[in-house]
Amino acid sequence: MGAPVLSATRSSAPTRPVAPAGPGAPAAPIAGLRQRLIPVGALVNVMAISAIVAVAVGAWVLVALDGWSYYTTPLAVRGYSPAHRILRPSGPVGQTLGVAGAVLMLVPFFYMGYKRLRRQKSGANLKRLLEVHIFCGIVGPILITFHTAFKFNGIVSAAYWSMVLVALSGFVGRYLYVRIPRTIRGVELSQAELDERTASLRDELQWTAGLDALDALDRVEAAIVARPPSWFSGLGDRPLRRSIDEVTAVLEQRAGRAASASLRQALDERIRLQQRRHALAATKRLFDLWHVFHLPLVWVMFAIVSLHVGVSLYLGYVPFRW
Amino acid sequence: MVTGWTSRSWRLPAVVAGLLLGSLAFARTADARQLGALVSPGALSQPHATLEGIRNCEKCHEAGNRVTGAKCLSCHQPIADRIRARRGVHRTVAAGDCVTCHAEHQGATGELRPFDLSQFDHGRDAGYPLDGRHAPLAAKCASCHKTRSYLGVSTACASCHQDVHKGTLGATCETCHTTRTAFKEVRQGFDHSKAAFKLDGAHERVACESCHKNGQFKGVAFATCAACHRDPHTPKAAEACATCHTTATWRTRRFDHATTKFALAGKHRTVACAGCHVRPALQVTPRYDTCASCHTDPHKGAFKQDCKACHNEQSFAKAPFDHTATAFPLTGRHAPAACTACHTSLARVAQRTGRTTAPATVDFGGLKKDCASCHDDVHRANLGAACESCHTTERFAVTTYTHRTPTSFFAEAHTPATCVSCHQRTGPAAVPDLVRARTSPPPVTAAAVSTNTATPVRGSLAGTVFTAASRACATCHADVHLGQVAATCESCHAVATPKFGVTSAFNHARTTFALNGKHAGVECRKCHTSQAGTFPAGAGTAVRLTGIATTCATCHADAHLGQLGARCESCHTDQTFKLSAYTHKNPAQRAFFVGPHTTAACSACHTPATGAFAAGTGTAVRYAVPTDCTACHRDVHHGTLGPKCADCHRLDRRARLAIPNALDGRRDAR
């Protein structure tokens, strides 16, 4: 499926207005489109923030509230630990953590609904929603974990383990997610948009490095397409990596020092896009299946948690009434 | 849009529905207990295990109200009672506050009752203090609390202890037993004074088992001592033990000896019974009418058994013997003397045996009354045996002695002398050896004046031999005149004279220089001065009594410095040194001593002058005076009429100048 795309791209290339190639020539028209694409390291920042928040909450509970000694106290006598009053699941801190965790877990749930409702509307900033989704999906389980006081009993433990699986699968989903080319707002690129993007990158490279310089690029891309579609980057393939480095060196030499940075960026994106387009069908199929795993567990989780919350409320374990 | 269960839109609801249906199916097949486990936050502890199950939640939990104490206490009724009564561990908790302390759903092994033994005070928290021997049980709850509940254990002793008395002593063990002592040690707990037989004296120290044999605590016979004690007396003393014995101690007899014919007094009270009563005590009655039945007579019958004359029951050795009844009453210093001081046979025995108590044999006879039988005669018999003439029993040392004869000798100057002034011990002081009277006079010392007529004794006279000393003066007195006087002392001195002064017996007229006139009143020492020099008895210093020249110049200085020669008596007498009258006798000057010259005072012509005199240069009244007029009279004519005053002036009896006739007319004309 990759080859026709390539040939199509190549065939369309001459139709583009050819600007005189010269070192240091500005690539302004193309840069605008590139800015609107989701960056390579997308969602890394929100995961770091989530990790910091999770560590902070963990330190607070384990150290400041003496949670470490409480959680390591044998269950039989834990009820008489000094921290039991506040850290037990129905205690001031324990229950608050549970409520907060549940609320955080509801946020991705609403994200799911919002995504389904607004699927066709490109105006929504899906990436921002996903960042919130990831934050809640990391911090929420941490809070819930402390809410359980590491005591996993009854059916509600099924909800907990479901949550754990959902959270872990979220990391897989995030990996697959970023392998599907999207705009910077998180909207998937259509095939035409993808073609246009790869073509414009080629143009940019051609503008910068000259026509004959693309021969090496074509060889690299041919090598990528020749390989079976991979969900991994493939950049770990050493011969391929070496040939990419060679191409980069040649193009940089041609483009000159001033344009080498943007040239390298364009080259990286072009190769990455080609690689992902090559695996795109497989990735999408896998992502689809991932949803089948990720989502039902969410439903199971919420169903049991509803029961858990219902029983708790029924028996009088109302938040802020300790 | 693809239809069918594989379509994407159906997939999710189908999976969810399947999971829920599976859960429901599990719920249908599971029993209530398993269902409960689904919603339970943890297994219940073992004691609450029967409350597991979904239908039991509300046995503890109240809808909308968590776990209420009322639900807990509806089962734990005894606890509810104690909370209400504010007793025990739960006395301070609120009725609904169970979960604060009791945590559930902590697993089957979950501890429902946190129990910090270090904080638990069984007395305070359970109302039954574990003290004394119970104290170690505070850490061994299960020793008494046999069931899971800590309640329901009675504080009755029998709930833990076996009644070894088999109910014969009732259930109030604490009457006898305490937790402070061993179970068998009941003395501290049991007050035997509440029993019919009260314990006192030695009975208090007897082990319980000694009387309560075989655990018999009731019905022990105690009416008679013989119930427990064996009667050692022969014949048996019947039941009158208390007549002699008390419970204080078996050895202490309480027998009142006064009820017998021999009341015990003094030292007899301290004698052990067996001292008199040889066993068997009650069988033999000792003779009590004579001392000798118990005491041996150390005097070997010398006093005919009349012991009471000297001894009494207070002290055998120190009998209050009245010596006045004897031939030798003890007076003065004799009174406090120890018996053995005189009765030396007693002393010798005591010395030999080292005993101060009465010896086996004591001889009080054979002593004489004379002093020498006890006292050594330090005077070696030279004063005779009549010691009492000087000594008294009040004080052995001689305090006063009055020489009776001759009276004249022991008078005045001799009275202040001490005995040893005349009577002196010779030889080493410590040895009372032969002492003679003084043979040489002691150094002349000033004797203290005493008004006592009796001679005070100074210093120890021990060893002094008072032989009759010679009354010759030289025996005691040294010759202060160094041989100048050949006559006896009595010629001038007399004892009766105060301060040994020279008496009227001495008459200076018998010497070569009778003292007349003014000389009679002159003190001796004015002429007889103390001089150092050679005297008949040798060189020395003495008042010179002889060999003094009788010339005036020996004593008197020549005021005339040799102008008038050595024959003082030609002008002076011993009646008065002053010259009362003098008549110029020189015939050559007879013409001069007429008229006024005869009545002029001596000093008118003889005036003191300083210059050269016959005896040397000095100041003296000059007696060689010229008779020319100008020697005395002033020339009023200033030499104009020449030196022949007599030409005009003459001396007549009217003591006026006789003016020549030439002047008469002039005087008349005027």
C-alpha cells in the first residue's frame, strides 16, 4: 500500500512549482502546515506532570501521614495503628482519596463520551482533552490505591484491578495513538491530508537540498516500505538507521549550515511519516482492538464502583462525614 | 453501517452486558455468604464469623448511619451494662463509640480488642486490683479468664482457688488469707483474737499446724493447756499451769513466791528457780529458814550464822555493816574505806582470785585498833605510838600542831614558821629514811607572817622524822653578824620581839660610845651600815657592829672645812648640834667686842664664803674675819677723812658712834 502512495507522491512532485534550490532559502509556506501537526514528543509533558503529582501524593500519604508504617502493619492489628483513623478507606484522608480518585477517573469517562459526541467536529481540541485524560488516568489510580489501603477484598477489588488494567493499557493506547498521524489538535489526518503532507515535506527537502539529493531519500523510503509494517519506530534497525544518517549527511551538505536544522526536521518527519503510513493500516487495526480491551474494563470498573459507592452511601459512609 | 454483534457499535455494550450477566449468574449461584464477601471490605474477625453474609450487614451497620454502638451493644449486653454503670474498661466510653477502638473487617485473624497490658491497671480498669501474690498474674490474663470474654469471672476466691477446707470454714477466705502472703500463710489475714482462743505471748509465734493438725480449724480443744502441752512435772501439776507459767514465754515463770513462806526480795528475785529448787521442783521444798541451806558460810562459823547482822538480800558482798557497834567505829577517812583495806585477809583473797565478790572464806577477826596495825609509821617510832596527838581520822596529813613547851620559844617570830622550817627530811625525798632535826641553819628567808597561833603544815610531811630539834638559835638561824658579837644571841635578841628585833636587853651605854642626847634617837643603821669586808667569822657582807671610831668625824662631816680644828665638843654638844651661844674670848680683841659689836648676830660678821679653806676649797662660813672697820662698814666719807675711823667714831655701850667734841658745837647750833 506504501508503494503506490510513494509513486503518487513522486508523480505529483513535478507538478509543484519548482523554486530555485539554494542554500538558506526560506521554507516559510511549508512551515505553517508543519506547525499545525502534533509534535513528535506529544503527551510526554503531561505524563511527567502526572508522575510528579503522583509522587507528591504518595510522599504525602506515606511520609507525612505515616502511611508507610500503617500500610506495612499486619492487617489483623492495623485497626489499632495511630494512622488508621485517617488513612482507613472510610477515614478522612482515605475516603477523600477515594472520592477524589473516583472523580478523576470520571474525567476520562466523560472524555470518551465527549469524543463520541464530537467525533465529527474538528473544532474541539482533542489533544488537550487527551492530556487531561492521561493526567486523570495516572493520578486517579494512585489516589484510589491509597484509598484501598492496599486491602483488596470483595467485588470492589475487581473494579480496582480493572482500573489497573485500564490504566496500564492506557500507556499502550497512548503509544498507538501517537503512531497515527494527527493534526496538532489531535484530529486524525485523512489519507489525502497525509499524502499532501508527505509531498510537501518532499518539496521542502527538494527546495532546500536540490532535486538530485532526493535519490538517496527515495532509496531509504524504499527500504522502509520493503520491510513488513511495524508498530515500532523501526529506527532501531541499524542498516536503515545508517542509511538515514547518510541521507541526512548528504542533504545537510547540500543545504548548508543555516538550513540544516529545518532540513533535518523535515527529513525526520518525512521518514517518520513514511514509516507510519507504511504501518498505518496495521496500527489502526490494533488501535481498534485496543479500544475493545480498554473500554469494556472501564464499564466494568464503573459498574462495580457504582455498587461500591452505592453500598457505602447506603450504609452511611458519606464523604465529609467522618 | 454494518449490523451484527461484531460491528463496532455493538461490541462494547455486548462485552459490558456479558460481564454484568456473568456477575449476576455468579450471584445467583453463590450463597449469601459469598455475596456478602463481594461487597465486604474484608473478612470479619473470627468471633464475628457468624455475621458474614450479605444479609447480615445490617446487623451491625445501620442504613445511612454507619456502625452504631446500639447495634453492637444489642448483642454485647454485658458491655452495655458496664458502660451504663460506668464500670470497668468501658467506663469512660460513649455508648455508640465502639468502632473508635474496635476495628472490624480486618480479616479473620483481625484483633478486635487491642490490649496494651502496659497501660492496663486491673484495679482501676477491672475493679479488682491484682496485688500481692496476684500481681504476676497481671500479664497472664488466661490464668483467670478462661473464656474469650474477660467478663464473668467472679472475684470469689473459689472461682480460681480450690477450697482445701472443703467448705468447713465458709466462703470468706479473706478472713484468713490475703494476697500479700503465701496462701498457706494466714497470720496476716486471720485475726486469731476473734477466735474463742486468743493468741498471745509465745502462742503468737507457733506455727498454725502445731495446734491445727490435719487441717482442723474448728473444734480444736483449748480449754486446758494439756490439750497441747505435755505436763513435765512429777507429780502432775494438775491443771494449775497458769499459777506458774504465762504465755509470754515458757521459760518465764509467773509464780508469786510471796505466797510461800519465803518471799523473794533483792537478789533473791534474780536467782533462777532451779538455783534453789533442785528438780523435780515440786517434789522438794528447800529449807528456807537458814541462809546456810543455800549459801555456804565463808566465815567458817565465826559469826555464829547470824548472817543478817551483816548481809541483806540486796547484795551479799556489799552488806550495810554498822561498824560503830564494834570496838573501832569508823570515822572520818575511815568511813568510806573498803572493808578489804583493813580486813586484809579479805583483800588478799580477792587479789588472788581476782574476784570482788565475797570469797569463800572471809576472816574479819584479829584486827587491832592501833594505827600501826594498818598504817606504816613513817616517823620510825621516834615520835612514839600516840599518832592521834598529831593525826586525826578526818585527815591523815597533819594540818595544825601547837608546840606546848616552852611557851617562850614558840612565840612571836617563831609562829609563822612551817614544820619543815625546823623539821626537815633528810636523804632522798622518796625514801622515808632516817630524818634528823636540823643541824645547820637554813638560808635566811623572810617568813610569811601568820596570825595563827597554830603552826600550818605546808607540803607533805610524809617521811619526816620529828625528833626533838635543838632550840639553839644557831640550829636554825645563821649568824648574820659574822662573828662580830661574841655574846649569845639572847643578849640582844628575843623570840618575843617582833621581827626578831633587838630587845631592851641590849644597852649601848655598855659599849665605848654611850648614846646620849640626839644620838639616842638615831636609827642603828645610821651608824651600823651593811658593809662587805672581812669580819671575825670571815669575809662577807654584814652590818658592822664593832670597830667603829667614836670621833664625830666618823659620822659627821666638818662644815667648817678645817678652820676650827677637830675638837668639835669645844663648841657643840650631843644635846643639839646647833650652837646656842659663843663668847669671843680672844684677849687681843677684847676692845673690839664692845658696844654694838657684842650684840651683833654671828652672821653679821661671819658670812658664808667660797674659797680656799684649811681642809680645801669649798663653801663655808668664814671665821677668820679682820677687825678693821672697813671690813664691815662702808666709808660714807669716800676716803676723804682717811682710814682712821676711830679718830672720830668710838664704840660705846649705847652702841652709837662717839663723835669728837669738835662737832658738838655744830650740833648744838643746829
